[in-house]
Amino acid sequence: MLLKPHKMRVTALSSVNSMGWLLDGYRRYPIALGRTGRQSRKREGDGATPVGRWRPLSVLYRPDRTLRPRCGLAVRPIGPLDGWCDAAGDRNYNRPVRLPYPASAEHLWRADRLYDLVVVLDHNQRPRVQGGGSAIFMHVARVGFRPTEGCIALSEKDLRQVVARLRRGTQIIVSG
């Protein structure tokens, strides 16, 4: 039996708004988007959520704070030395790295709980364009769904439900 690709759609409340919805069949989850809205030409540091079709590649979780999530994708615990390179021009740009790292890298082990559960999206993976945006994830939202730096953020409860439905072939569609 061939499964149809599972599609989740992201819609914003307005063209520049950093709030929106993740639509998954009949389910609708409130989300936070990038502080500058959505952008079809994503650039490092622009604060925009990139427009496009993104495949979830894997799920990361912080094992000291949350249980291993149920998921149809690869799941990996993160630790205090895990980071993600955001230094345009570095050979590991937009890739996971071990900290400390000689170039700029985002810490995945965070005090604010935003990365207690993370879905890694394939934005700017193949081909990887230097400066084209890094560390575009689905992760836990800040209180009040305050804007992200370009990611898609959900409440932890909603993110856990979404993660349970992810499988190979799932697409996250962010429209402009």
C-alpha cells in the first residue's frame, strides 16, 4: 500500500503577522512565526519564516525534561554540548556541531525550554546555500506565542501531538 504524502499547512493571520495556524487535516494549532513574518527569499538573521515545502528530517528532545516522543522519524536526545552552526561561510553552516565551536553556533541545550522538543526541517539543506538561513525548526513556543527568529513554534502539548503524526513523506507547507 502506498501512503499519500502527509501535508501540514502553515497560514499566517496577515502578510506581516508573526502569528498563524498549523493546519493538519481537521486539526488547527496556533503557532508563532518569525518576527518579520514570512519570506520567500530567506536570509540569515532576517527573522523571517521561509516560504516553501519543508520535510521534517528528525526530532530532537531534551531527555532530562521530557520523555522520548512517539514519532515516525529518527529521534535523538540532545545534550549540553549540542549546537547548530549559524555562521555563514563556515564549512558546517546549517549543520549540527559540538560545542564549544570556533564559529557562531546556536546552543540546543537551552534554559528557556524552547528546544526541549525540536523538529529539524530540511530548509537550506540540499543544496545548502551560505547565508540562506540556518536552524529552521519547529519547536516549543514562548509564552504568549511571541515571535521566533524564523522558526515555527507551537505549545509543547500541540507540538507533541504534531510530532506523533510525523512520518517520512510529511511536508510542512509555508505559503506566502
